[in-house]
Amino acid sequence: MQRPCGILRHMVRTLSHPGSSYDTLVAGAGPAGITCALEAASNGSRVLIVDSSSLPRDKSCGGMLNEYSQSFLAPFGEMPPELVLEPTYVHFRYHDWDRSIRKPTELRFLNVSRPGFDDWLLRSLPDNVDVVSSAPVVGFEQDDREVRVRLKLADGEREVTCSTLVGADGARSAVRRQLGIGGVSTYVTLQDYCRIDGEIEPFFDCIYIRDIGDSFGYGYVVPKGDVAIVGAVFYPKTRRPHERQERFLEILRDRLPLGQSTKREASVALYLRSPQDVVPGQGRVLLAGEAGGFISPTSGEGISYAMNSGRLAGRAIAAAHNGTTPLSLFSEATADIRANIVRKLRWLPFMESDWGKYLAGFVPSFVVSRITKGL
Ligand SMILES: Cc1cc2nc3c(=O)[nH]c(=O)nc-3n(C[C@H](O)[C@H](O)[C@H](O)COP(=O)(O)OP(=O)(O)OC[C@H]3O[C@@H](n4cnc5c(N)ncnc54)[C@H](O)[C@@H]3O)c2cc1C
């Protein structure tokens, strides 16, 4: 069973009300926001992190940590073993369902509980970071000296000032929207948690099926203890995605021992199409993680991009001094990530085409493995 990590829950030190002035205010307590807060606070400055959800939050996710994601974990200390689910490691596998072709790759993921993972990251923040739960950023104004941020609290709105605001508020970033620098459309994602009634192979299967229609991007199955996450990614504006998800489950059950679904989650993920979708910020406002467009457009893998861009945003804030702004340092530091995303965007038309998905079935496994590594 995917454990909600009860031991870790309720241990986050959260305030019900923030102070009125901080060096840095981070909107969003996901991996981008937490990593940013940790780095920004490393010089002893005062940091506030707020989240619109009540914490610990439960982000819909496969909880698959690639090796690059794992490389960002050292500053958080040792990961509690109870966050890791069975099987501990799973390899990514391309699966053309209609032709029964499976191409295992060398890409290996650590299999974690996503709610527990985020909670653990949050609890690792130092004392100079204040954490406020259920407090969405609802607006802000910036000038040469500061940013005045409006938070919605249970008892009304409250203004907090800061030198730098970081929008790490995910795929539907309110901070980015208010900057007016281009919203990005989003995939619709659905995930079911199905009991495993038998043996299931220890792979992170990425499944292509033609029978569900053109709006179906791909699906995936990943075992998590005694449940399997069965997810599907639909193109923006897909109508009746729940019906399509039911069809997907029905087809899979013909060959996989998937029992009843105990939970279904609906969420969104960025549908990056152009290099302009990746934006580091504006003025005194930085954008990290999905809010800034930092996610793999080809694989939907986003935790490493969130932690990497969050870390660089926090470092830019801590390092800025007279003459350099956090934004100029952050833009420079994220140039490589943008180049990586631009390169991946070139693959997208091929990967999303019927012939691209078809051809992958003929490519030898070691080549699929090599290509997937670059994606
Ligand atoms: C179904 C699904 C499965 C996925 N599986 C994987 C996977 O297996 N591996 C992987 O690497 N990636 C996966 N991803 C992608 C990954 O989850 C995201 O890219 C990653 O969580 C982005 O991190 P983030 O910190 O930028 O944003 P998020 O994790 O989305 O965090 C943003 C936070 O901001 C908060 N927020 C929103 N609005 C406001 C506001 N106005 N004020 C304050 N707070 C606000 C939200 O409550 C949220 O807590 C998956 C995504 C989806 C949708």
C-alpha cells in the first residue's frame, strides 16, 4: 500500500501567521520552493515559504526519482527508509500495448511516496525559514526597493514585504499569471491507485495504446507496494478524460492483475511547446520549477528540474550583491536548463506522432535505452 507516511506527518513547524517583512518570500512548498528556501536561507537571511494547500500536501505524482533528482538530496540529509516503497528501484520500459512490444531501458528510478518525500524535504528547512500553510499568494506589486505580497489567510488578507519573491507555485502559477508573461497550457492527468491481485513486473511501464483515441498521450503503470499507480496523460482540452481512463483501465486489466481502484486523482502538467514557455522571472520576481516552465517536455519528469531550478534560484538570491540582481544571476545559471529543454522540444513532434510511436517498436532495446536517457 502506498503509505501516507503517518510518522512524518504533522511534524512540520508551521506558523499560522507570518511576520510582515522577509528577505525572500517563496510561493509554493513543492520541491522547487523548498530547495529554493533552503539555499536562500543559507546566508542566515529571513525566508518565508507559503503554500495555498494545507501542509503536508499530497501532490498527484508517480513518485519516481531519477538519478539526477537523487543528486540534489544531499543537503536534506538521509532519506527516511519508510519513504521508499517496494520495489525500491524500477527501470523505465517502453511498452507498445497493441503489438505486445516491451523495450526495457537502463533508466532506473527510486520508488518513493511523493507525499512523504515532500514532507521530509519541508521538515529539513532551518529555523530562519518560516512556513505558513493554507496561505495562497493572491497578488503583489513590485518596485525598485521591494515586493509587496498579498496573502489570503483564514481571517482575511495580509500584506508581507520582501526583497525577492519566488513563484514556485506549480503548473498553474498565480505568480507567473500576475507577471503577465504567458500562461502555458496543460495536459490533463489522471491517476488510479489499483490493488495488485497477483504478480506485476517491477517496471515503470510507459504505455502506448491506439484504442483510446488521439487525445491520449500515453499511460503508465508503476507498482508501489501492494498497489499500482495507473496513470494517463491526455492532451489539453480532452473531453471526458474520466471515461477514457476507464477504458484504459479496462484494456490493461485484460493482461495485468489490477484490482479495484481505491483512489483517483486528477491533476495537470505543463504542455511546453516553445522555448518562450521557459521564463526565469521579471524584476524582483523569480520563477522556479514548473512555474518557470522547468520540466522535461518529453518525459514529464519534473522533480529534478524543480529541485535544480529551485536550488539555482536560492543560490542566486543568497549570492546577489551590489551590481548583480538575483534575476540576472538566476537567468545566467539556468541557461543550461533552458538549452536542455529546447533540445528536448525538437524531439516532441516525432515522439507524439503515430509513426514515431510505431517506429520505436523496431529499434533495438539498447538504442531505445540510449535515446530515453537523453530525453
Ligand atoms: C500525474 C503526475 C505524475 C508525475 N510523476 C512524476 C514522477 O514520477 N517523477 C517526476 O520527476 N515528476 C513527476 N511529475 C512532475 C512533478 O510532479 C512536477 O514537475 C513537480 O512536482 C514540480 O515541482 P514544483 O515544486 O515546481 O511544483 P509543485 O510540486 O506543483 O508545487 C507547487 C506548490 O505551489 C502551491 N501553490 C499553488 N498556487 C499557489 C499560490 N497562489 N500561493 C502559494 N502556493 C501555491 C501548490 O499547493 C503546490 O504545493 C508528475 C506530474 C503529474 C501531474
